[in-house]
Amino acid sequence: MATTQSPTEENKQLARRVPENIATEHDLDLIDEIATEATVDHTTWGDFRGPEELKELMSGMFEAFPDFSATVEEIIAEDDLVAMRVTLRGTHEGPFQGYEPTGNSFEIENQVFTRIEDGQIVERWLVPDMLGLMEQLGLVDAPEA
């Protein structure tokens, strides 16, 4: 007997595809399947709209951090919203935000909130630990305790 998933479970599976398939497997073509021209990613660097800008954003991450990966640690969903705690990892081997490569690795947390409509991602809010990233890359000094 086939079981059908609830819309909430389907939304969780769709939201996971970004960290697991796009970010970790570097599958940029998947963006065309799960995003629309109206999709917006709200990031630390500004808003990125539509599949082409999202691909540019991710391509930049892969150039700066060729081993970039993301692991979903926790995920919850209600109605059309999915919240995830994601661990991001990588090694700084290309230019990033105007900084030359340091060769340093990082591991930080990222909070991601994803809104889904009609089986597609329409909006995401990304809240990475940017201070932790910059400290681990050696681009800023850690504050004194």
C-alpha cells in the first residue's frame, strides 16, 4: 500500500534540497526546478531574485569555497514555512567578499527559513554566523572575553 506524505513533510523535503543537493552536491541545475522567477533569497549580502541570481550567488560560494557543504541538523515545518538549522563548512580557496583566499577552513551555523507555495520555493531568509565565519577565516580577530 502506497503512503502519501503530508504537505508539511513535502515542504520539508523540498526545503532540504537546497542545502543537501544544491549546496553540498553543487547541483545548480536544480535551482531551475525548485525556484521561480519570483523567488527571493534574503541574505547578508542583499536580496537575490530568480533562478539566475540564485545560481550566481551559489557559484560565487563554490568559487570561494570549492569544498562547500551544508548539513541539515534540525528541521521543523508548519503550513508553508520550513525552519532549518544548518551547519556550513568549507575551505577559503578563492576570493570572497573582497578578501583574498586564506586557505583556512570554517564550520558555522546558518538559520534558514523557507516559504513554499505550490511545490516551489518562493522565499528564503538566511541568517549565517558571519562573525564566526570571518573569525575562522582569519579575516577579523575574535573579541576579547
